[in-house]
Amino acid sequence: MSSVERRIDVDLDADDNAAQAIVEERRELKISELFNNNGELRLWQDSAGCSGYKRDEIDGETAYFSVNTRFDEDEWISKIRCGERAVHDAIRNHIEERHAGGVGNFVKRCSPP
């Protein structure tokens, strides 16, 4: 779910038969069920594999891992423990990257569309 707030200011110059408009937009994007049932958040995926984050419970605490795999492998190629901030930054960067996340397009069936 997302929403857009828009503010438009117009400066009219009747003598020069011209106008200048300033458009400011603020978008709000809400993403639910970010991690799938396996605790995975896939930010990148192609026919060879995927990368993203994995959330696990370790000793009663939530732990996050940066992960990368190939679909023809039985385990993660890399699984590096990281903090919640790394996940936060990766989601922000993914949304900012117009060729990847655009306005919040994550890998379907693993993350919200």
C-alpha cells in the first residue's frame, strides 16, 4: 500500500506569457509481511540464484544474516550475520534503486510485490 501527497506552487508571469510550477511529492510506502515463512527477504533474484536477508531466532533473540545462494546449491554460498540496521539500509537502497525496487517492488512470493 502506498500514498502520495503532492504540493504544487505556480508562479504566473502574465507580462511574459509564462508560468513556472514547482511540484513537490512525498510518497509513503507500507510493506507488510516483509520476510516470508522461511524467514527470507529476497531483494535480488534471477534464474541462477538470489540474495537478500534471513531472519532467525537464536537463543531467544532475533538474528539477521546477509545471504546469497545459487539455486543448484544445497546451502547458502554466504551467510554473514549482520544487524537490523543493515536490513533497514538494504530495503531503503532497494526502494531507491529505480531498476531494482523502484517504488517498492520486491521479489514476488518471497517479499511483497
